Amino acid sequence: MSVSLVDLKQGIGNGMNIRQIKLMIGHQTYEVFFEDFETPGKTV
């Protein structure tokens, strides 16, 4: 498993998609999808 830091402004529309999951209890939860997304090795 690895973790990568991604700037949202650069990622959205370049292979990263974020969708909000609506909950009844007032919390905010999101799904994050990566499709053909590339990030430099230094961010891992």
C-alpha cells in the first residue's frame, strides 16, 4: 500500500474525479476515482 499527495486543482479533470455521497446524518463523505491518473514519483 502506498500514499500519494495530490493537488486537487491539478488532479480534477486530469484523471481524478470526486463525487459526494449524500448522507442523511449531515456528514460529508466523498468517493475519489483515479482513471489513467499519473503523478510524479516524488509524491509517493
